[in-house]
Amino acid sequence: MPDYSQKLEAFLLSRDLWHRFIEFSEPVKTVEQAGRKVPVERIAKSIVMVDSEGSPLLAIVRAQSMVSHRKIKSLLGVKDVRLANPEEVLRHSGFPVGGVPPFNSINRVLLDPEILKDETCIAGGGDVNKLIEVRTMDLVGALNPKIADISETRK
């Protein structure tokens, strides 16, 4: 099985970006599981989506929020957007579901402004049992995302 976190670390080192891996003894599949070890309010979820043209996009929102399909459709001017299936996630991002970091193969990135409130954020670490802490401004500098309100609060 590939070590996706090594691929991520090589990218971060090549860009001289500060980072810290946070390792878990088991896969982290939910925000609740991650919250046992890190502050949930600092987690940034990287969500791979596909638009009605079949083009991938990455939506980055806080862990406690949900991505708003309506807001993204309006922002991009597309007929529809949907969550990518596991095969599409790996094909488009280069990482498996549950480990997708914000630094991946997808060039069209939308970042919710709530992420910018903290100096650092915690995101997918490449593998399902790792998270990574990075400087928020490094995230913005490396990804050059479109910053827009793309989230809705969980009910």
C-alpha cells in the first residue's frame, strides 16, 4: 500500500512549508474521532467534488460545517456539483478518501473564509491515520484558492 503521507511530505519540503504530522493509531474517519486528539474548530476538511462538466474541484471548509452545493453552483456558474466517489477522489486528487490533504493534484480550489481565522489549520495528512498541521497563509499561498463563502452550518 502506498504511503501517501510521504508523497505529501515531499511536496511540503520541496516548497519549504512548515508542517507537523499528527498520527493516530487507527484510521480517522470522522470529525469526532479527530477531535479526540486535535481541536475540532481548527480542522479544515478537503472535499473533492465534480461539477456538471465532469471537472474536479476541491472545497475546503471547517470540520463543523457542510459544503453548500447551492453556493458552489452559483459561484462557479455550473448546473450541478456532487461529491466525488472514492475512485474519482483518488484519480483527481492523488490521495484516498479520508486522507485527502489540501495540497493535491486538483487545481480548482475553493476556500471558505472561516479557515482564515486561525494562524494554523489541521487537514488531511495523506493517509487515513494522519492529519497535518500547516500555516493557513502557506495554504493560501501554495493553493491560490478562490476565497468564498461555500459552507453552511450543520443543523
